[in-house]
Amino acid sequence: MRSRYCAFVFKLSDYLQETWHQSTRPQSMNLDPSPEWTSLHILDHSTRGDTGTVHFRAVYRLGDGWGYLEETSNFAREGGRWFYVSGDTTEGPLKPGRNEPCPCGSGKKYKACCL
């Protein structure tokens, strides 16, 4: 999951295609309109045989606001490699409080960083 997140950050569509299961892989991907991804938080994960799930939240900056994408992703292992199959996604605005950690990942409080 972390490698796929990094591929979204660096807009590596070839890698995303290679790690997408052939049964659900899109023909092409355009990552140009993607937001600026700032952090990934793995909330839960599990495996059972050759299937697995990862529940994560990714935070992004879009213009002068913040948002999040939360997904429970389904993976399948074939030939010793994990492939993304599908996911159940929710997305919404993120409104950090002044004293919360800044979503940019700096480690500073929001009020002393990106507010």
C-alpha cells in the first residue's frame, strides 16, 4: 500500500498499472489533475491466505484547503506479489483545528505552519 501511495505522490502511473490486478486494471491513467498528497495513515490491515485488506486515510492539499481520501482496499497475492483489486472509498474536506498537528506533515501545530 505504501508503495502505491508513493506512486500517486510522484505520479508514477506505470507502477500503479503494474501493481493493479489484471482483472480490474484500467486501460490508462492520467495523474496530472491529482492533488498534492501530504500523508498516509494505515488504520488497519489484515490477510487471509492470498487475499488482504488495507484500511487507510490519505491527506491532500488542494488549492488553499485540505481534504482526505479514506479507503478499504482489497488485494490479491499472485506469484508472491500483491496486486490492488478494488476499494471502497470515501472522500471529504479536512478542517484541522489550530492546535492540531499540521496536515502537511511538518510536525508543527497547524496555527504555526500552514494556517
